[in-house]
Amino acid sequence: GVGYGNPYQQLPPPPPPPPPSSNGNPNKKSKTDSERYLVKKYRPERHYDAMDAFVKYTKSHRMTDASYVRTFQGTTPEKPFVFSTRIGGVDLGWGRGRTREAAMDCACRAAFALVAAHGYNQFPLDDDCLTEPPQDIAVTLPPPPPPPLPGATGPPLPPPLPGMGGPPLLPPGMPPTQQQLPPPHLQPPPPPPPQVIPQPKALSQVLPVASSLGTATTLPTPTAIGIVASSAASGTTKTS
């Protein structure tokens, strides 16, 4: 017989519905589209003189493909939006701003300065109006602090954890900190002052010289005759 298949077999689920199109609102783009907005359909949230004039300029010259195209080159942390004005696949000017429309306004002013159209030269330029492709701005970091000088004491070390012992050792050549020094009652006594041993004086090699010579007194030399004479004289004196 002819088989009619398994009646208990489940049918495959239906395909998911297509994502909603954003053609109804030109200011909204889906995730698959690039951030590009047609000039003739874009409606800014507030009035910008340069953007309004750019719409009139592209409409009068039938530039129906004029658009705002976002780029991610040349952004800064303060101004993360960069847009260009593109006509016929060629970028005319670029603008940078804090918001999307501020960047578009700067791009329109840069395009008018580059085209130099008659009657559209009343829009001033600033540093955010770029007539050349923007470049990424290199962020320069401050240099690291210099190393400490030898012998300079740094900040105190943190206290050791319970059971971890004393503070870590310092590199060679670094003086100890206050936390690494022992308490005053455990410090060794200061060394005694050095003893000075007296040294003998050197004898002078110069002999003293007398300034004047004195006259020596000559004593009489006793003789035998003198002794007898003195004895006789003394005996005569005694007899009388």
C-alpha cells in the first residue's frame, strides 16, 4: 500500500520573522547597517545653520546621494563623534564633536570652506572642522617618577601580618627604616671613646749656650807650713 508517513512525526518550526526595517525613520539604523545618514532625510534634534544650508545646497545642485558618514579616526575621549560629508563617494569635510549632530555641523562647515561656494562662506571654522582626513591622536602618558636617591628614606613600611615575622628586607645600600631598627632598650650600647696614649716628646738636639762666663774663685791650697803657723799662733793666744 501507499504509506502516508508517520502521523506522530513533528513538523519543523516555521522560520523566524524578518527584522523590522528602519526605512520608516531615517534617523534610526539597524545593527547591520553602517552609521550613515542621507542629508535630504536626516532631521536634526535642534537647528544648525550650517546643516540647514548644506541641505539647501545639495538639494539645489541635485546631490541626492549626499550623506553623513561616521568614522572612528581622530576621536578623543572628550569628543567621541567624527562624521564626514560624502557626495558621490568622495568625502568633502570632517567634523568632530561631543554629540553626533555637533560633529555633523562641523563637517558641513568644513565642506563649505573646501568648496568655497558663493553665498555659503559665513560659517566660521574651528579646530573641530577638518578639511583633511582625521588622524588618531596619540595619548601621551606622563613619565614615571624617578627612582629614589641612594640614602633617601622612603615612606614607612606596612606592619607585618600576624605570624609573618618582621618587615621585608630592603635592597642592598638602602638605609633601615624606623620599623626595622630595634627598640631603644634593646639597642647595643655605644662603643667607648678611643683612649689617647701619651707619646714621649722628642728631645731637642740644640744644647743650651751660656750667655756670659763668670769668674771662678780660687781657694787657697793648705800647706804644712801654714798649718804649723796657725797652730803656734793659737797657742800663744791661749798662754797670754
